[in-house]
Amino acid sequence: MLQSSPDRFFASIPAFEIFGEVADPRHYRKLPEDWVVGVADVVDSTGAIARGAYKAVNMVGASIICGLMNGLGHRDFPFVFGGDGAAFALPMLHEPAAREIVSAAATWAREEMHLALRVSLVPLSDIRRAGHDVLVARFAVSPELSYAMFSGGGIAWAEHQMKNGRYAVESAPPGGRPNLAGLSCRWQPIDAERGEILSVLVLPQPRADRLKFTALVTKITNLLGDSERTRPISSKGLHLRWPSPGLAHEARALRRGHSFFWEYLKLAAYTFFAWSLFRFNIRLGGFDPRIYRSDTERNSDFRKFDDGLKLTLDVDKQRVEALTQLLEEARRDGTAFFGLHSQSQALMTCIVPSALMRDHLHFIDGAGGGYAKAAESLKLQMRNAE
């Protein structure tokens, strides 16, 4: 584990609390020069999802974040979950440790989850020489938890480099494993309550006027209204089943030198105990199931900005139609490309360092392909425009 003090850059950024301000440049700060940007994604995630491996895809995407949090010994760095991958930024002095962690994650993904995870680490100086930048904002979803938002085009450029094989991080030797303690997916898929779970991706077109794109983001957030009208999860809609369908994935994440069978048995016993607490609303020590459910709802990461807008929403037909019309107009006038994908359920992947703390993280994606399927229609628009 890294022993140096956590960098305080991200924590020093004033947090904003109204998501409608997510495109406001006043909330963003430039990354310091001596930083590195990391990007990762699952190769052929749409194919894996078609085979029913959507839980595994999300677990592998979140493994990058979880591995870094555990390996660096803190979470004081900006990151974003993308469904089938993740992006993050760190001071360059942490680059050797980060390289070791993400290379182990790639080996774990291949050997345990049967998925190919590609990762690149890109110096911020190279991103800026290419004419892009990375700016970071901090969106507070609760008093205890904030998520990073990225702008400037640098993350998108780094992802393009990764997909072209540049700045690649090699996988660790066979048997390499990151520390994935706290990574889980125990909640059942969450049913839509208002109509459908809609995955939304909105990116600026290459020649788009930045002010027009910012205005578009504001129009979208105004159309959708406050979070309670579109949030895809609610505390009453959270259900546990024992054994959890994701128990095998969690066992594969946690076993480090142990047999899968032994890790599965330990987890089965532990999760039965946890399921009992939730089932009968039993308070134990400092743990209260009702508070944990409420915190899970408010801490859900269903809205983000990562060089574009990424949303997982529970919306009715009328809002879907109005949003589609607004996005079509933006596509035609050269402001944005977009991708939409509809499904009946949302899926949650969690990082819970401690169930007794109130800052546990919950990443949301659609359970029927989510961001990966929305990206397919977005890429089709981009190819047609070319």
C-alpha cells in the first residue's frame, strides 16, 4: 500500500449540489500538470452482454476503481464509472503503483471473469500537447460523498488512444490479483417504476459550439426535472435475495490464493447473515438497515458528465419522447451525437469499504445493455455523419 499522503487536489475543489449546473465551467478545475490519466474498458462488451454477462461486465468496469482505492489506501482522486470501464486521474508519483494495480485487474478479468480488459495510462502533458485538456468538478450527492465530473475533451482523446493500442498497460503475469475488497453486486436488478430504464449518452459533435452544447445540457436537465422524478432506484425498490445471483462474481473478486469453493462458502454464510438483517430490519451495533437503504438511494451514481452527459433514468413515455425530440434537433443542427437504450431494469454495482460508514458507492447501469448498448447507436450516428 502506498504510504505517502493522499493528494488533496480533488478534495480541495468546491463541490456543487445541483446537477443542472454540471456543464457550468465555473465548477471545473484544471488537473495539475504532473498528473496521469487512466482509461479502461472491456473489449467487446456488447458481445459479452449479449451472452448474458452484463453483471460481469459491470464488475470488471468497477474493479479498476475499487482496486485503486484499496491499493492506494484512499479515494482522494477523481474517477468515473462507465458501465464497461472507467476513467481516473492521479498524480504522476502514483503512476507505478497504479500501473501495477490495473495490470493485475486485467489479469483477474481474463482469468476469473473471462473478459478482456484493456487499460492505458496517458500523461496529461501528452493530452495537452494534442490540443485537449482534463478539467475536474466535484458533484456532491450527499454530505458524505462526491463524484468526479470530467470535461475538456482529454478523457475522450485518451480513450481513442487506448482503442488504437497506444499507452497500453500490459497484463500482470498469470495469477496476478488486485485487492478488490468491498466490490459487490448483491442487490437484485431494480424494476422501472415510471415506465422504462433509459440509458442516455450525449456527446458534443467535433465542430460543435461549446456554448450551444452547454445550453443543450441545461435544456436536458430542465426537461428531466429534479432527481426524484428520474432516479432509477428507491430505498423501497431495493431487494436482496439469498443467495445473491452475483455471489459467484463476488467470490471471484475476493479470492486471493484461496479456492473459489472456500471463498463462496464464506461469502454465502456472511451474506445470509446480512440478508437476515435487511429482511427483518434488525439494527446491530452501529448498523441500521433502514439508514443503509436510504444512503444507497442517495449515493447512487446515475448521473455524470465525462466529456459528455451519461444518464441512467427511470422515465415515462412522455419524457422519453420529449428527450428524443430535443436530442434529434441537436443532432441535426450539429450540436451533439446521442445514444439511447431502453430496458425494464437497472443494475447496481457497489463498492462498500465499510457498511458502518455512510459514504459507500453505488454505480448504476441499465440491466439490458445500458451504456454499452447506448454507445452502439451513438457510434452509428457518428459513422453516418462521417
